[in-house]
Amino acid sequence: MTEEKKQAADVVELTIEEKLRALYKLQIINSEIDKIRTLRGELPLEVQDLEDDIAGLETRIDKFQEEIKSIESAIAGKKNEITNSRNLIKKYEEQQNNVRNNREFDSLSKEIEYQTLEIELSEKRIREFTAQSAEKSTFIEESNKQLEERMNDLQEKKSELEEITADTQKEEEQLLKKRQEYEAIIEERLLAAYKKIRKNARNGLAVVTVQRDACGGCFNQIPPQRQLDIRSRKKIIVCEYCGRILVDNEIVKE
């Protein structure tokens, strides 16, 4: 018989009482794991958020730096255009000294005027580009400050998380191993139902004991006959108010 078939056979052979006991033990293990993870609190999420913030800031800084490079390239292009326009003006002014008629002189004057306007336009664009570059440089400076703050916060949170994890890792690993062992002997459909109840229940409690004639989860009263049925362990009974699986107090002591 293969291990899987043997395991399946073991699941089938469990009595209702054994299933209830296994579910209760599984609940205890899960509650212990929950306590460990609660001790860590929101630290894992805070670490993830900080890492996301840092990645976002780094992307923003890279983008601004690329935009500044593009602006600097555009400024260099405009400076070249100014140089070319000045050279053309000088050339046209020299040609004006050798014109044969007024029409040629006027034509060259218009070219000089056009190149002068081109220079003014290029200088205006350079001023605009320079202002944009300065603004983006300011954004980079502010983003770098934020990045440094986030990096320091991340280091602190990671150190705190690593310290807590180191203290609880071995215990959690042992509990996770035990959880796997109990989950392996509980039939799939029952285990799925347990997980669904646990997911929706307050504090992750899917299996609770009867306490002072009431459900240990929602504290609603349980009728005497139903309590007898719970103590008999002949069937799996859930609370009619909250849906949790109910077990008797004696199963806790066994």
C-alpha cells in the first residue's frame, strides 16, 4: 500500500470523536501560530510598504535624472543653434558689404532679422529648459531625502522583525510541522469546512468549547439537549448562531 493510500485509509477510519479531537488539537496549534504572528504585528506589512515606497522613490529619481539629461541635451542643441545663427548673421553682414542693389541688401537684412529672432527664441527656450531642470533637481533632492529616511526606517523595521522572528522561528516551525500532521489525518471536506469557518471567525476560532452552557465563540446559550449531543461525540455539531464547531470541555483534558 502506498503512503497516500495508507494516509487516505487512516482518514476514513477516524471516528467522529477522533475527528473532533483532531480538529480541536488543530485549532490549538493554529491559535498558537496566530499568537506568534500577532507578536510580529504589522511589521511584515510595514517592511513591505517601506520597500514599495523605496522602489517608487528610486524609480521617480531615475525618471527625473533621465529627464534632466534630456533637457541638458536640448539646451546644448539650442546653444548650437544660437552659434549657427550668429555665424549666419556674421556671414550675411559681410555679404551686405558686397551687394549690387537694394533688393539683395533687403533680402540679407530679412535673413539677419530672422536669425536674430531665432537666437531670441532659442535663448527663451534655454531659460525655460533651465527652469525645468532646476525644478526637477529640486524634486530629486527632496526625493533623495525621503529615500534616506525610508531606508533608515526600513533598516529599523527589518532589524526589529528579524529579532522577533529569531525568537519565535523554531517554535513556529515545530507548530507548522504539527499542523501538517493533523491536517493530514482529517478528511479533505471536513478540513476545508474548518478552514472556511476559521477564516470568517473572530480571532480565527473555528472550534470552541461549551462554556457555562454557552458557545465559547459567540457566547449564545446552547440548549441542554444539544449539550448532551455535543458530549456524546456522535456527530459534528456547529453553533446555530455563529457556525463554529462545538466540543465539550472534557475533550480538552484528554
